[in-house]
Amino acid sequence: MSARTLLCVAATLGAVSVSAQSSLPMEDGRLAQRVSVSHPVVRVEDFLRDLSQRLGVPLKVEDGLKEDLVIVHVRDIPARDLLERFASHFDWSWRQERDGYLLYQSKEQKEREDEAYREQFMAPLRERQKELKRILAEDASRLDALRRELEELKRRLESPATPDEEKDSLGRQVTAAMARLEPGGRLAVSLLANMSFEDFQRLFELGTLVYAMTPTPAQRPMGSSQRLAEEALNAIQQTRELARRPVDVLVTFHAGYDWPEMDGAVDVVYVDQAGLSVTSAVYFHSSVQPSPTPPQPTTWLSGRTLQSEAVEELLRPRDGSPFRNLARMRSLAYLLPKNTMMPRQGFAELAIAIAEALGLNLLSDSAVFPVTSDYARSRDAGFLLDALYRGAWKLDGTWILSRSATWAMMRRNAVPVPRLRAIRDRLYEEGGASLEMSGSLVDELGVRKYRDLPLPFFGIPSSIPQLRAAHLWYSMNNQQRDALLAGEALSVGRLSPRQRQLIWQLAMAPFSYSEFGIPYEDYEVHASPTNCSEWWPVGLPPDAELLLMRRRNPVVARARFQSTGELADVPSFSSIAALAARRSSWNPAEDSERYRPAVEEEYLFVVRRGNVLIDQTNVAIIRWNPSAPWVRFDELPKDLLDAIERARREFGGGG
């Protein structure tokens, strides 16, 4: 079974004939037994084995479907109905074997799933590609005009007569104009505008490697990362009181950092058994400064605890209809933390709690529910409730939750892969990526591969992505460059492995750096810290200097914090939130629900290496949790850095 999920909307499922999907004879009286089943997350093979023992009927599944994870919650229905709806819901089939039955996927069903996956994968990309092609065509015809516009914007920004309140907006306009003119930005847009489905697929295969330890049965612990996870959990308990109820814990171990001194990072997400209280912390384990005490959390995401009784009251059916008051249902989503990464088990428990409160039966692919993803957004918490409302359909008294392509790539996220050492060697040989970790982790880590969600994160790269773009640009021949700038299709297969690696980093970085870009003209050098460890947790290249820049005209705005949904005074430059926690009296342990850092100035870090200034703020503060290998400065040859500097001067610079 592939890692693709067929979108089954209510109309499609309702139109599928049960008889066409299964072969469970009516005369088999064993299947008339009534059953009640509740599995938050279970492998298909385990679900059928348990049901087989209870019914006395051999129920087997073909190898390709064994590892699929499903959620089943039904009360007192005939076993035949459950099995038939199970097969029809996932577009699988039953056939009789000896005195039992085998669940399988036919060739036609597999083709339908693959085609649906392909279409869903590309649908949002096609719309974005049309827009990118329009931008490319427009820019190509008016490059001179864009340069004149940029000069005018810079002149207004630097003019003493320009009011301070306008400079922030002008700064963003300057950044956007510079991005449209610099070669790396145009290169990335050209690539994205012309990539095919196969190109995207190959890049995903080349890209993110995330290693995880979770409580789901289909995944196994990861050797020595267990110790790191335990340290992180101990630190959480020391810093913040946990809920008294037992918790499900999801730990994701990330590898592949820019800096060789950084062994890895751990995300810890814990959820009480009702799935209603979520807190996340990011921890770092560094071999540079070994310490007997666990590392301190860099960021906190806290949510409100919601008692199960409140859920039942909130979702209590009104006027005989469980969905009559949709607004009340959706309000639950806003009581949950935003930007939350929730383990599959916890989200499934929440789904079952809702189903219990509404008196519903529930059958779903577990991919409907968000699991760990760098792409989690505020809408994720409301996804379950929207799915219950729009995707559920009723068949003979049973409600079935439809599947969603939004989480298609997460369906088969437990694909065994070679040990980390082999992965590291293969990455280095094929893509030039450096995956440097301690020997014990490399040797002991038993891993499984996670494919991140294929949500398109487009935008004109800046900062570190500009380095990658320039690196890629100068590695191409003139024919490749001309084809890209002319908007012609360029197959990823025609690029070298190193070029493909750079394209991946350009195209699929989890953050669009342009939204954080502010021209250096807005800043002045505030300090060159003598003790880098105070400001910079990892080492610098030996010939690099760290500068602390201060904004000349700091702007403090009212904004809604992602973690709590509450309004707070925060700097307009988002990446300073973590720095503010260090520099002010704000204590995450005591004031985590308030999120009101006292910020008087706005700062960012810049690394100066020779004549090249590199904005490191996003790497230092925002991108503590990168999902893809990064090009390290000391891996770039001097001639390449010189070429990048020449490109910066020729095309108007860039962060």
C-alpha cells in the first residue's frame, strides 16, 4: 500500500455499492454477531486479529495493508456491517479464503487511489504555478522598471523627510522588490513554476528526514534518543506542573543541522488522555557544552486545559440534531492551542470523546488526524470538527468519518529505512548533505522515515536560501539558466544530485523568509558580543563575526500569539519573540499563559564573514527546528562566496 490516501467525500462513499466492495456472504451466521469496538489508533492487522478472535472467524489482510493505521469506534452493530463499511470506506475489498476472509486492494482500487493522490497533490500547486508564471512573465518585461521602482523606494526609505510610521511599510516593499530582482529568487520561482508531479515527488524523496519515537504500535523506540527524550520530559516536569492525569507523549527527534556541534533536537508534545491539554517544548542536545542538567526549553506553546465534562456540554445535541449548532462545535477548536502539533493517539482520543458525546459511531483512517508536522497551523485544531460536520455521513445508523487528502502523506509514515549511518552516507554521496552526529546516536538509532506533509510553502527565499540559490545558480550551465529564466520546463532528472538537493531546500523550506525580511538600512550595529555563547548557542566559523543589530525605529504591535490565541504586545519582527524572553523579565515557567514580553527595542543577529552579511535571525531563533539539511558556511568555497557577493552587488543586494 502506498503512502497515498484516497479522498472519499460523502457523495463518493455514498455512491459506492457495498456489494461491489466486499464478498461477505449473508448466510455466514458468524458475522451476524453484534460487536462494540473502540480503538483510538490501531494497525489494520491488529484490528482484524482482535475481531477474528472475538467472532471465531479467520480475518486476514494482505501484506500491503497490514501497517495502515485506523481509528474505529462503534457500539453494538452487526460484525458484517462493520466489516463491509470498513472495506467500502477505504475502497478495499473482501474475498473468501477457506473458512475465513481476506481484506485486499484490487489493481483498479490502487489505481484510483494513486490518481486521486496525484490530483490532490498537484491541485493547489497548479494554481500557485499559474500565478508564478504570470509573475515571471510580468517581471521579464519590466526589469528596468522594477529597478527604478526599487531605487525610488530606497530613496524614500532613506529620506529624513519620510515619517517614521511609513518606514516599516517601505522596508517591506524594498525587500519584496529586491527579491524579485535577485537571481536566486527568480531561479526559485522559475523552478517552482515549471515543476511536474514527478519532479515534486523526487524532491520529497530527496528532502526531509525526520526521525521519531511515538506511542503508536506501528513505530518503535529509537535507541539512545530514549535517554534524550527522558531528559526533556524531566525538564518539563521541573519547569511546569503537568496535568495529574496520565499523558500521551510524542517525541520527534530531528537530525541534519547546519552545525556539527549540534547533535540534534527533540520536540516534546504531551497530551492528557482526553486529548485536550497540549504543551510543546523544543530541547537541544549539544556536544559543545555538555551539562549534567537537561537543556532549557527554547520555545513554549501552551494551551488551556478543557475538562471532558465541558466537551460533552459543548457538543450536546440540540433539538435532536448533533450538528444543529455548528458554531458551538467549532468553538471547541478555538479553545485548543493554536499552532499545535498533536500526536495521533491524542487526537484520536479527542475524536472518540466527541463521538461519545454525540452518540456517534466513528470509522476513520488515522491520517485524518494531524500527527507531528512542521506545517501545523491554527486551522489544524478545527480540522477534526469540520470533518465531523462536513465529512461524516450516515448509513444504517452508523456515522463514518470521511478521509482527507490534506494529510495524505502522513498515512503510511512508518516505512522502515536503513540505519542512520547508511542514510548519512547515502545523503552525502547523492546530495552532498552533511549529517553529522555523535557516534553513539549513529550506531544505535533504529529509525523510521516520516514524509512531511506536502503543503506548498512558496515565497521568494532570502537570507540562507539566497545562498543556496546562488550556489545552485553558479553550478548551472548557461543553457540551464537561459531555460529557467525564459520560463521553460526543466526536468529535475536533468540536474545533478547536488542541484536537486539545493532545489529541495529552495522550494520546500518550512518558512517563507520574505515575510521576515527587513532591509539592513533600518538597523545599526548595537554590539559585537564578546561572549557568543550568551547570544549564540552554537559555534561560528572561525573567520566569522557575530553582530547584534538594533532597529532604529522599533515598532511594537498588537498581535495574536499563535500558542494561546490571546492578544499581546509583540515586536513587529516576529523572530524577536524568543529573544525577548531572554532579555526581559518574562519567565516562561511563571507567565507562559500571558505571553506579554516587555520589549523596548528590536534586535536581530547578523553574521559578517568578510564583506558578506548574512541574516542569521531565522536560523538562530525561528528555525530551531529545521526539517532539511542546510548548507554550512564553512562548506562554501571562497570563490563561491565571492561570486555571491558579486551577484548581490549586480542585482541590488539581498539579506
